[in-house]
Amino acid sequence: MSFKYRHLQPCGNFFLPSWLTCVILLLNLAYACKRTTAGGKTLKPDPPKISEAEWQVMSALWRKSPLSFSEINDALEGSDWSPKTVGTLIRRLVEKGAIRSESQGKTNLYHPTVTEDQMLTAESESFLSRFFGGQLNPMVAHFFEKEKLSKNEIDEIKKLIERMEEK
């Protein structure tokens, strides 16, 4: 299966943003995305776990919603999936609570119930937990050691760190 959205890169069994975007997202997560209050109560439930194929349906809905089944099918034109497969993906996403269906006459319109940012945060937390024991520093060090960073990328990272230190 070919994944046509260049801003997302394969990572294990799911897709994440490019590694630099992932680092930036995780740095933001470390400073800004607290999931519990001082009393330990959860602020928001975790978004549902979704497959790579389901992520593509969600991406279409995040770009524009609501969409009908035929509009979702058209948005996934490059995927080589049959309409039956697209219907199965939509049904699973409804069952998981990731999207909701709204009847308008003879047509169902589909809306995302979670934002792309919520899903990226959950996937990033899952990735960090599974591969780096929940520790941000080893993950960032791993990417810095394994990737050839351009001067431009290094400058972007420095600016991000400076902005975070100002908070």
C-alpha cells in the first residue's frame, strides 16, 4: 500500500509526522500537554487506536468535513481500495468513536470526533512509551545521532527550544 501524504512517514505499525515534526511535537507535549489535573483526574479520554488505513480516512475528514461516503471514497482515490473496503473503514471508525454519522436525507455525512492534534499527541505518547520508556531525551538523542541534520533543521530546533524556555 502506498501512502500518498508526504508529511507523514511510516513508523512501525502506524504513521507519524516526519521525525523533525515528531521531535517538535514531543517537545511541545513535554511542556504543554498535561493530561491530568493537580488532583490526578484525567482531563480528556485517550482517543481511539486506529490503523494506518483508518488514519487515511481520518486525514480526509480532517482536511474537510463533513463528507459523505462517496466524497470519502473520492478522497482516497489513490489507495486502490474498493468501496466495500472504504465502507468497512468508516464503520470501524464509527464503532471506535473516532467519527460520527449524521443522516441528511438519504445520505450519511461523517464528522471527526477527535482532532488531528489529539491523535498525533496520543500516537506520539504511545511511540515514546513503547520505544523509549516514556523518556524524551533518549528519543531525541537517537534521532540526532542517526539523522544527518542540515544547518536549517538545527536552527529550527534551536528556535523551538528558545521559545519553550521563554514559556
